[in-house]
Amino acid sequence: MWIQKRLRMPAVRRGFHLITDVLVAELPELERIKIGTAHFFIQHTSASLSINENADPTVRRDFEQYFNRAVPENAPYFEHTQEGPDDMPAHLKAAMLGTSVTLPITNGELALGTWQGVYLGEHRNHGGRRWVVATIMGSEG
């Protein structure tokens, strides 16, 4: 079985946000998959997807602090500045973190570890709602 859907994510403030529950809620078809794979791809160049800690919100705040220091706004060497001081850093953060994650599906659920969740990294001050393409493949059970 193959399923592909384009999912509209809620608008979120700049930072790292758990979207695991949003993804699962939009994909009731997961329940039918005994064994398979779910691939999530964000269709933007200034936002990212990654997997990390799902329990302690300070991890997500620390991620934001780290990447803001690693890729500062208003760096004098940036040439791409017409869309605001957060734009080029957002592109770099998205390139560093990536635009997709692939997860196993086991018995109708994403087979994440106990403390893992899917993050949407919003790297713009006003990024707006984002699109994620979900592709599910697997055997029904």
C-alpha cells in the first residue's frame, strides 16, 4: 500500500516545535500498516524537520539558542539580505538540519523511541503555515 498526502502545518512562532501528534492525526491510514515506512518532507527552504527529545521543552529552546549563535543574523558576509535579516540564516539552518525524516511504521504506529519526536524547525520570524508531504508505504495487517 502506498499513500501520499500534502499536510498543512499550523503556523508557529520561530523555534523548534513538536509536530508528531499533528502528523499522526492527519494520517489515520497509519493504523492499517503492520510494517512500513513513513517519509515526511517539508516543502520550504527556511524551515526544517528533525527528530529529537520529545519530553523536556528546554531541549527545543536550547536548539533555538544554539542555532541562533551558530548562524547569526546580520552577518556582514551575507549577500542574500533582501528578504530580511532572518532569511539567509533560516536557509542555512534548514540546510544544516534537513528537509525530511523517514520513520519505520510498526503495528500502526510511528516506531519512534520513548523520548523521540518529530520537530518542525521554524527559522523565520514570520514563516506562516508550512506544507509537509507525507508518503506512507507498507503492508496492511
